[in-house]
Amino acid sequence: MTTLGLAVSERLEYKRTWRGFGSPLALFGFRLLALTTVIIGFRYLFWRYTSSLNLDALWIAIPMILAETFSFISASLFALNLWRPRIRTTPKQIQQFSVDVFITVYNEPPEIVRKTAEAAVRMHYPHRTYILDDGRSSEIRALTEELDIGYISREDNRHAKAGNINNALRETTGDLILYLDADQIPSPRILLRVLGYFEDPRVAFVQTPQDFYNVPKNDPFGNDADLFYGPIQQGKDGWGAAFLCGTNVVLRREALIQMGLIYYVKDMQAALKKTLRNAARSARSAAKALKADTGLETMVPAKEILQRVQATIREGQQGLRKGLALEQVISITESAGDGLSRLIDALAQSRNDLLTILADLEEMSDLAQTPVEPRQARASRHRIERNLLPAIKRQERTIRELQEAAEQVRLVINIEETPMATISVTEDLATSVRLHALGWKSIFHREVLARGLAPEDLDATLKQRLRWAQGTIQVMTRDNPIFKRGLSMGQRLQYFTTMYSYFYGFVAFIYLLSPSLYLLTGIAPVAAYSNDFFYKLIPYLILNQLMFIYATRGLSTLRGQQYQVALFPLWLKAFASVYFEKNLKFVVTPKTRQRGIYLHLIKPQLFISLLTIVGIAFGVATLLSGATVDRISTITNIFWGGLNFWMLSAIIRGAIWAPAHKESPSRETRFTSLRRANTFTGGSSYASLNRRNGGRHSRYPIIGVAQRTHSTVDERAD
Amino acid sequence: MKEQIEVLINSGTSQLIFDLSNVDFIDSSGLAALVSGLKKVRALDGQLCLVGAKTNVMEVFKLTLLDKVFIFFPTVEAALENL
């Protein structure tokens, strides 16, 4: 046990949380480097636009230069992101808040939930723990009884995780709420460490990192999130834009409820307006159908109903315009909806009557031996068919329209307050944007205070990434932070940066294709791979890389970079799915490894890899054959293709990766030892932080005693 | 009305007179009931007459050309004479 603990803590000691640039001078160094990179990059790009487009192959030259422009903007956004990172120190402890803990569960294995729940119960600081079970499982319910914690479930799973939390918010009362995903095992100290931030009444949430205890050493699926829950979030925090990330976060109920109400009113007003407009339109077309020259109007008792409905709709619309209380408009709309239903019934009734008459007349004219003159019945039948059937058809259309309008009314009446935004499959980002837009503050606390499970196979990884990408794009299309009122420029920029990064799919595709295109066909996106080109490109590339390395020293970012490129089909798919599918599903990331080989999931990557290898082979062959070729260009593209192949190799290895058995101790053992190690890392990283802040040392509360020491200072206050 | 007609017909009556002089408005379901009644008495070789229809009620029959299918009389007496 001890040995194992040691072994793991060694690994964890290696596990780095980002400590900022370390000193004002180092920050200055970064800014200088960043500025130089941007200037050199701009010069390069300018030259590319003005003097090195391959005019003979614009179809590839233009996508390429757009891709390069995209990359240049990316680099500039990265520089801005880290321009003024904020490294926070732990605030002093406070006592005044009541705290609820929400563990959101949806069919995760009970043994995983148990770990989380037991750790949640053990957390210091008084709190109530609830399991929010969208799986409605008896096992989970039994678990909550055994641990004596709350169990909250609901009838349906509307709005997935956001809906689950919204439901629980209605049934609980704590001032602050800690969200934990089913697999996120909290440190006993998590509440003690972050509650102090809430002394500032404008703070809506404190986000802590996500960290994974099951990521194998070489991180085959690129799950390590150190870059995001390090420089990126701290950089965003510096701009007042630390993002909400859905788990390991403490939120202020008041902020959520306020936001939920405000958006409820907004959404409701918009929905009522639209609904009443549609209802009015359908009522108008019903009136038109009744008035049509068939004289149908005189046969249908609907006229009066219709007039009443139209009056009610007008009343509702006026109410909205004049700012009548929302409940009143809702109830007016509701009675308009009832009127629509009555109208539908009346129309349906008359349609059925007419059809019955037709059938009866038909029967009569078929009874040849009866004294009735069949001719007359037939004449009447034909008249009805000719004159009334079109009217009936029109009526049917009207009925459908009215039904839609009535259904819309029903939906609107049932809109609920949703503190957690439900407009996106990434409810956290959407909520984050809205809280910031209302002027709430957010905080990123960089200490790892909960550990969870990363996806353990490629399939699960891809599903999770796809949901993140789709969710981000959804927020961009439905509640775009760039144009949203109430956000600061810095916040807009930070949200933009995150959304922008998902466009990388288009760019990666061009970069990946380009070298094999040259090697196989000789078509190049640049006018010439000349000395001039290299003199301008190479310094830019080097500076770019230096800036990145300088900012992320000590973090493992390699795998992440590889996956960023290799996941290009996924980013493209995310765009396509948001634009072409109406309802995206919230796909719960599987928490248990499914064995298998996943090469079928990465066909595009395999294809590009193969193409690249063929291109390189072909290039090498031409070089060796001594044919007259542009040697520099060929070598450059062979090198570039090699780099691309290496980028793609990570996901190919991920697809066929299987855990080595002896390398993975049972989850339980690993976790227990990790928790000991956790205490250690948390302590060590904070000690270093304090050193930077002038040598003040603090000790870290192991047990929940409210004797917290040093006050918060941000070394780079705005 | 539909039920009344059915009861009458089931009890063997096949000669019916409807006095519409107090009817101000007839909708599609009234029309359907009359047509259905007509169909039934015709099957029994009987007759169904309408009496005293007001103008706007008559309009509805004209509109559907049902005025040619039913037989109309100004008064009940006139109808009885014709049966």
C-alpha cells in the first residue's frame, strides 16, 4: 500500500498545475514574445497575400491562405488569452453559507456513484448531499438510503443534465451548490477551499479543474485537460471570463435563480408573442375558409367561436405590448388555446357531417329499385362533391394549422423556469454566458479538488468531444456571446476564442491534404518554396512554437495538439450536425471501457494517413531516381507530410489501444492512494504560489476547522 | 333529432314530416341527420317531407342541391295531402 501510494504520488508530483508565468518579469517576457510573434506573423501573412499566391492553382492557394490566416488569428487569440492571467490564492474560510451537493447520475455504474457519494459525505464543512438520478434506479435509491443522503428524481429526462439540475434546484434550498458528475470524487477539502470566494456577493461560481485518475501514462486519447484547466482558464479568469464547466464547480443559487427568472420572462415573452402571432394567422385562415364562396359559413357553427378566439388573441397581443403581467397574458393565451380547440372540434364536426351526407346520398342513388329519382340524389351529390369537397380539404388544412397553433400554446403554457440554460447540449457554457451577461463574476480556482474518470476508449472520447463541439456551436448560433448585451469586451473575446477554435476542422483538412497533393501532382498552394518563403515562414513558425512552449512549460500538451489536428472530421461533423439536425441528443459519456478496436471510427484519418504515406514514398522515389524535380520543395513537403502523419498517428494508436493489465491497479486502490497524493500536490503548488507572493506561508486545513489564514490577493489585480 | 328519427323508423314509421317553421338555423349536423333519415325511409319505400323552411334554411339546401332531393311543402296540411 505504501509503496503503491508512493509510486502514484511520484506520478502526481510530476503532475503539474500551471503556476502562471512566475514573476512580472516572466509575464513581460511572454508579452514581448507574443507581440513579436504577432508582428512577424503579420509580416509573413502580408507577404503571402501580396507576393506568393500560386495564381495557377487558386483553388488550393486560396483555401491555404485562408487556413494560414485562421492560424495567425488563432495565435493572436492565444496571446491575448494569456495576456494577463490571474493566479488566485485561496481565500479565507467563511461560515455563513448553507451548501447543497448535487451528484448528477444517469445510468453510471452504482459502484462509481458510490465512490463519489461516499467522498461527498466525507467532505468538510456542513452540507447536504443529493443524488440527482435521471436513471431512476432502485440501486441508486438504496445507496442514498444507506448513506443517508437525499435522492431526487423526476418523471422524464427533459433537457438532460440541465433539466435534472433545474428540477433539483426546485426541491432544495442551499445558498451554494457544488455540482459533481457521477464519477467526480471530491477532496474532503473542496468546500473549505473555495467557499471564501463567495464573500464577494457578485461571484456566481467558482470553477475548479477536472482531473482524471484513470488516464494512462501516455494519455492515448488526449484526455489530459491541464492546458485548459491551467493557462487557458487562468487567462480567461484574467479577463473576467472564467468558464463554467459543469462539474467540480460551486454555484450561488441566487445567481442561478435570478438568471433563470430573467430568461424565463424573456423566453416566455418571445414565445407568447410568436404563439399569438401564429394563432392569429391560423384564425385568419380559418375565417377565410369559412367565408369562401361555398357558403360553408352558414353551415358551420364555428363563426361565433372564431370571433371570440380572434378577440382573445388580440387581447393577448395588446397585453404583451402594454406590459400586462406575464401571468395574465399567459392565462389569456391559454383561453385562446381553448378557443382554438373548440374551433377545431366544430370544423372537424362539420367536415364529418359533410362526408356522412356524401356517403348517404351515394347509398341512396345506388338503391335502384326505390322510387327516389336517383338522378336528383346524384346531382346533389355532385354539387356537394364539386362545391364542398374543396372546402372540406381547405378546412382540413385549416384544422391542421389550428392544431399546430393550439399545440404551440400548450407548449408555451408549460415553459418552466430553467436556471441552467437548456439551449445547448453543453448547458454549462450556455449558462456561463448568461451569468456573465447579467454581470455576475466567475472565478477559476486552479487547485485540483476532485478527480474523475476520463473516457477509456476512443469511441467514448469521440462522443464526448463531439458533444462539446456541438454544444459550443449551438451556443454560438443561439445566444452568440459576441453580440450579447452585458458582456465585457474581454469576455466576448474569450468566448469567441473558444468558439473560433472549433473551426479548426476546415483548416486542418487543408494542411493535411496539401503535402500529398504536392508530392503526387506537383501542385503547390504557394508560388514557390523559395528561400524568401523559408526566411519569412521559419522565424514565424519558431516564434509561434516558442510562445506556446513558454506559456505551457511543464504541461503535457503534445497529445492534445495531436488530437486537435486528428479530430478534424469530428469538428466538421459538429458543424454539419448543428446545421442539419434539429434536436441534438445529450450523449452521456460512457464511464466504463468497452473493449475493442475502433479503426472504423477514424476512416477519414486513415485515408489521409495512407495518402500521406503514398505521397512521401512517391516523393522519396523521385528524389532517388534523380529526375529533375524541385528538390527543396519535395523535401519540404516530405517533411511536412511526415509531421502530418505523426499528428494523425496518435488517434490511430488510440483506436487500437488496450490497457496493459499489470499497469492498472484496481480503481479503488489507485484512488485511495491518489487521494493521499492529492493532499500533497495541492499543498506543494500552493506553497510555491505563496512564495511568489512574498514568502507568506500558509498551512492547509486538513480538517474542517474555520481558522483560515491569509486573505486573498491577486498578484495581478486589474 | 337523429335518435328521434331512428326511433320512429325502427317502430315501423316510414312516412315522416318535419316542420321546420321554427328553425332559424341549420348546420351541417342537422343536414346530415335529415339526409340519413331520408336514406332510411327510402329504403323502406317511405317518404320524408320538409315543411315551412325559412329562407336562410332553404339557402343551405339550395347550396347543396339537397332542395331537389327532399320534397318541400309550405304547410303540414299540404304535405299530408301529398303523402
